Amino acid sequence: MSTVAAKYWFVVYTKPRNELKVLERLLGIGIVAYTPFKTELRKWSDRKKKVKVPLLPSMVLVYLEEKETAKVFEIPGVVRYLFENGQRAIVSAQEVEAMKAYQADVYVDKAKQIAPGDTLEVPTLLQTGEVLQIQGKTCIARLQKLGAIVRFKIS
């Protein structure tokens, strides 16, 4: 009789500006990993370029069993785990989904007029949130359970 070991989302610190390289290497050895990023247009005196900028600087989230946590140190660029109260910090699956939804262009149907202060169901998260601001076709809301701020498109 075998029991299924629980997996958790842990936070791994990386060397500065190594988040995307570490993410690719972790995925390459079969570890489920995630780091949210946004694409920004950077200007130099001679050119413009789109670059990926991590939303969590020097951090990558990994989904592992407790006994597999040493595996990440095989990857160049990994520094250490984030600890909270003497134990590896665990990020809830809901918080990871909130980050993914923030990163994706998620839409909500604007059948009724939405205004700051309204409560609505945030797409893909199945959680309610309070509308903080409307910017054109983008809605910014605070999730009631997590307190995280998410952004999604209004159609």
C-alpha cells in the first residue's frame, strides 16, 4: 500500500537576473516550476527592445515533494530556499493561480457596468474580488480571500 506524498509550491532564490535561466533548467530536468513575468519595452540610446521582467525578482516557484527539495541545487543559479518561521516557505496553489491569471489576458463579460467598489467573480480563479480601478478595458481587483491584486481584461 503506497501513499501519495504531498507536493507543495516552494520559493527558490536565484542569483540576480537568473530567474528565466533557472526556470528553463528546472523544467529541463522535469521539475514543475513557475515564475511570473511581464514583457516591457526598454529603450537605449541606439535601440528599443522587448525584455521579460520577472514580477518576483530573484525568485522561482517549484512544485515538489518535501523529500525532493535538494534536487534544485543541481541547477546552476539556484542560491537557497525562502524560509518563514524556520521552515521552507510554502505558497498556496490559489496564490500561484492568482499570479498566472494576472499574467494571462483574462476576460470578464462587461454585461453590466463595473465600477470601483463593486464585487465580482474573477475569471479563472473562481474567487470574488473587489474592483479597485478600471483602466480602459482592464479591471484591477483585490481578491477577498488572498488579498492579492489581480488584473484582467473586460470585454
